[in-house]
Amino acid sequence: MKYKGYRIEFSEEKNLLLQETRGLCFEDVLQAIEKKKILDDLRHSSQKYPHQRILVIEREKYVYAVPYVLDPKRKTVFLKTVYPSRILTEKYMKGGIKK
């Protein structure tokens, strides 16, 4: 699968850990991209991660943040993790319904 013309990659170990600990995984992110459930693509707000961006996706009426690294040389997007975000849910959704 591709995002913005870049091949999407992720760690299988991290994928399993996310599935076990958070009940969602990178395959869920791929489905959200495929179903056009991307709400935004933001610069990472932390100065510790200037090379990262955050994909904002909707899944089951909640908003998740997906930090990623874009590698133009390899033409890849590497997904770092995925986590639910109350702040982003409040920003992009209202009462579980898209604004």
C-alpha cells in the first residue's frame, strides 16, 4: 500500500505489541488510509522529533495519532506507533460525529 506515492512500512514486532496492548495495529491504519479516513497530516509538535509527522485517522468514531517518518530517498513512510488521542478527537469530532 502507498501513501502520497510512498510505500508504507512498519515493524512487525511493534505491530504485535500494539495489537496486544492497545487492541489495534498498523493494519487498522492501512485500512483507514484505504477507506480515506485520514483527517489530517501534521508536523510533530515536539521539537524532539523534527523529522516526524503525525497522520490523524478516524477509526470507530475515535481519532488516533500515527507518528511516521518520511524517507524521500527510499520512497517510504515508516509508521512508528499508533495511539488514541482525546485531544485530537475533541478537535476533529464532536460527540463522536465528524464536525
